[in-house]
Amino acid sequence: MERSKFLAIHYPPPAFIITLARRKYFIYHLTMDVKQDLAEIAALIGEPTRVVMLWSLMGGQARPASELAFYANVSAQNASAHLARLVEAGMLAVEALGRHRYYRLAGADVAHAIEALAALVPSARETAGLPPRQTPDLKYARTCYDHLAGRVAVEICAALKDKGCLNPVDADFEITSKGEKMFRDLGMEISELRQQRRAFARQCQDWSERRPHLAGALGAALLDLMFQRGWIARVRSSRIVRVTVRGREAVYKLLKLTL
């Protein structure tokens, strides 16, 4: 190969590189946008006051600005500024009721992202390996936005997989024919759940157990059923839920799982 052709192929002139870099599909251009976007979201979530506010809303309920200010130990004016930024970023939704403004997480995707980040916290590893009934209440059973989380949720999810009711597929679960029958026998309308504009059955990484629990439309429907049948009960003003005697009996009968 002639020297001039070799140099043209392996060492393109600076003008060619500059022209390429200006094109929208140039990977460096795309990478820089991703870095900036991720950095902005990380900075938004990572501010201590906003972390407390977001974590306080992980139970799925709406709370007034005054309550969130109390939890974060900031003034009403300071809280308003932080909440406005979270609403503007699409992480929170707000609704005015009378003189008060109530804030909640904008959707399950926000809760899923926060739960995934919490799984990276080193202190979560300290209780991940504790025996059942020896974990702190929040880590044993709690709500995560609109579905069940904690040791109880992870064990139920594992039992559903072991029984051949759910199969992990990428970031989601695939429900088997056996699983569909089991959920239908419980009174859950699987076809209606599939039609919702959200993930049907998602794997949500549990921050305290570091294993997945069931989220998505199916996870939310299962949580509602457990509340309605008295299998679990809310602990007042908390994300913590208590597994009732009826619930322990029902879960054992359904999955041969002892909670």
C-alpha cells in the first residue's frame, strides 16, 4: 500500500475529525449529553434535604409541604424551593387541596430508581444477611410506593419463582400459565393488569435484601389484595407493614412459605 493511502486511512486529517465530531451521531457528542443529564439528576437527588423528602414519600402516599419540611428539618420557605425543583424535574407531582399543597412521587419509575440507589448504600449490607424476624421492622416488611418490599416481599418473590409461577426475563418477570392460574384463583384479573400503561411485572432490587421483589402492575395488585384480605396491616404514619396471623397462614397455604 502506498504511504499516502496508508496515512489517509489510519491518520485522517484534523479537518475530517472536526467535521465528524459536529455530526449528531458522533459518540463523543452523545456521551457528553448523557454525562450531563445523569450528573444533573444525581445532584438533584443527592442533596440531603431532597433525599429526606423523597425517602419520606416512598410509601406512595401524598404529604403536605409542612410535613416534608418537618421531616427534613428545614423552614417552610426552604422546603418550598426544594419541592419546586423536584416538581420541575418531574420527580414529584403536586396537588392543591384547600390551603395546602400535597406532594407525592410522580410515578413508580421514580420509586424504582430511588430503591435501586438505596441498594448501593453500604450500611444496607449489615442487615441483608440477618435471619428472618431479626431484621429491623422497616427492612422486614414495608411498602415501596405501591408494592410490597423488604424481607417478606423478597421471600414471597423467591417462592413464586421456585413454584414456577414467575420467570426472570431481563429486568422484568414473565408470568407462567401456572402463575396466571394461581393469581386468577386469588381473584386478580391478569388481562386487565397487562393493559395498564406501566410495566406488568418488574424486578425491583430491594435495597435492604439486595435481591429482587415483585413490582409493576402485578406487584401493586398483590399488595392491594394482601391489605384487603387482612394478610398485612399498616403501621400508622409509617411505610412499615405488619404481617398478621391470617397473613402468615394464607402465605404458607399458598406457597408453603413460613414468614
